[in-house]
Amino acid sequence: MDRKLATAAGLVLLVALAGCAGLPGSTGDAGTAANAAPGEDPALDRSIEVTASGEATAEPDRATIRVAVTATGNDSAAVRDELSAADESVRTALIDWGLDEDDISTDRYDVRESYETRDDPTRTTYQGIHRYAVTIDDVDAVGEVIDVAVDAGADEVERIEFGLSEEREREVRATAIENAMANADDDAAVLANSSGLEVTGAYSVSTADAGVTPYRVTESAMTAGGDGGDAATGVETGDVSVRVSVNVVYGAEQA
């Protein structure tokens, strides 16, 4: 009989303890905070999630010029020899001007057959191209460097890209992130106001897409300049744009 009473009392105690987890007046916040792992913030009861972008621009401090040497002949070996001779001439001229060897890299090298189909369908010619990417830190000297390359044997100036050095790009990117966060704050405030909520602060932040848009100049946009020792090619520069997107989760409470 005593054993039965003890068993019954134990069951009553277990039910009472189990009921403590669902006492009237407890909230999901308290339960979530209790279950959060040490060092982790509790999950939000209400939140607002925003994705926003920010942009910043700056004047370029670096330029990449793409110039090319071309050759045509009836023999592939002769075309390669012509490209090789021009390569030595162009590189020597650019290095003598003041560039380092690392500033001049091969962007494309190609020698291929070209079939003449109009006058003589059986005749085979070879066409070759050696294109260079020439990087300079003095953007005001772009026209002068183009003239040096052309005078040394370059046949084509395909395009110019004005960009940013790594250090300058980091600085401009930081400004773009600040602008993106300001836009996210504004969007979150509008969403909260429209939903009867109030933003309590940022809960988590991450960057999403990011990119740099250089200022590009094609050959058709270049202008011929004066005579004499000055650079004959005029090139107009423009700002470089850096764009960053951020994802922000804000905590919110009833207004």
C-alpha cells in the first residue's frame, strides 16, 4: 500500500515539473534565450531583413593599355619571325621610356591560316597577332605611352581601361559599404514604419555582390594631338565606380 502511494506521488511530481515549461505568461523570447548556446545571441522574435547597394566613385590612379602587333605572310614561320622582331622593338621602347618588364605582359598571341576565297580560293595566307597589356600608374602619361608603342611597331590600340590601384580600391570600397549601410538603414526604417514596428539595431550583416567598373576608352574615342615632342594621342579619363551590396538583418519590436 505504501509502495502504491509512493508511486502515485512520484507521478504527480513529474506532471507538475513538466507543466513548469508551459506556465501562463512565459514567452518565446525566454525559451529561445535559455536554449541559446554559450557565446551565441538568441534568435530574434521579430526581424526585418534588407538588401541594399552602395556606390562610390573616384578618379583613376592606374591605366591598362592594350596594344597589338600584327603580321601577314604566306608562311607561318615568317609571320612568327615578324612578330618576334616587333616584340623586341616594342618592349625595348617601353622599357627605355621608363616601364618595368612586369608592366608589360602578353594578353594574346595567335598565328592562324587565312583562306582567300575571292581572288584565289586555293591560296593560303597566315595572319598573326601579339597583343600586350601595358599597365602604368601615371594616368596622365597614357597618350605618351601609346605613341611610344606605335612608333616602335604596334599596329593597333584596341582599348584603354582606367582603374584603381589595390590600396585605392580598398579605400573606395569602404566608402561604398558605408553608403550601402546607410541605404539599408533607410529601407529598414521605412519597412518598420509601414509594419508598426521599431528597429532595435542590426543583428547580422554581410556583403553580397561587389564589383568595380573601370572607365573604358576605345580606339575611336582617341584624338590626334599636336606636333613636335609632345604626345600626339589625346585620351580623356573618367571616374571609376565601385559598387557593393549588403544583407542586413535588424532586430525589431512592436512600436
